[in-house]
Amino acid sequence: MGKKKKSMLRKKLLLAFVLTAAVSIFFTAVFSLIYFFRVVKTEAVENMNNNRMVADLIYKNKMNEVEFFARSQANSKALTVYVDLDIPNRISEYMQEVVVREQMFHMTIYNTNANIISSVGLSRSLIVQKSDELNLENNELVGRAIAGEIVTTTERILGNGGKGL
């Protein structure tokens, strides 16, 4: 019986050791997963906030560039003369030169009644390619710009079938 008791005691000790080790490994793994999940989530949120701030700075810089460009074109003597003399073909020629030189995708000049005087752009611009599907004369941004508000934005314009331009 002595050997049997030693054997049973050995099995019980081995079982106790295995259970203790398994439980501690399980809780260590669970703790590690939860901890690292929180750390990764926190770092991801911080990275997203940093990237958002950088994107916001880039966007504001581009808005300032576009606003400066629009003001400089509005103050252009050549363009002012063409508009005053009501020469639409010269306006379009002048604007096409500017669009190509500055690599602007699209420029449109409206009169105070929100009618398009001239609209030109690079041939690879989707606005130019899909211009027949657009109704820019009733666009909210155009109305706000004509009312004197500074409107600089990038918009997703939906054409026929809901396809974005």
C-alpha cells in the first residue's frame, strides 16, 4: 500500500502543479491580451488624431492656396478687361492658359446672376469629362460665393446614377 499511496500522492501533486500552472498561464495570457489590446487601441487613437491634425493642416494650406489663387485671378487686369468688354472667347482662352500653367483641374467664372461666363479645365478632370451631368448653376456653394461668402472646398459631386465626380 505504501507504493500505491506514493503513486496517488505523486499523481495528486502532479495534477495540482499542472492545474496551478495552467490557471496562472491562462490568467497571464488573458491579462496580456487585454493590456495589449488597450495599449494598441490607445496608440491607434493617438496616431489617428495626429494624422487628422496633419491632414487638417494640409487642407487649410490648400484652402489658403486656392483662395489666394482665386483672388489673384479676380484681380488680374487681363481677365478684368475681358469680363468688362464681355469677350467670352478671350476669357476662355485666358483661363485655359492659366489652367494649363497652374495645373488647376477646373475653373469657372460666374456673373452676379449665377450664370456661367466661362468654364474650362484640364481634359483629365472628371468635372470637365462629366460636365453635361452637372448643374452648377443651382449649386449651394455657387450661391454662397455669389453672395460674397468665401467658399473654398472640395466636394463630392454626384452625377447620374450616383457616381461620384
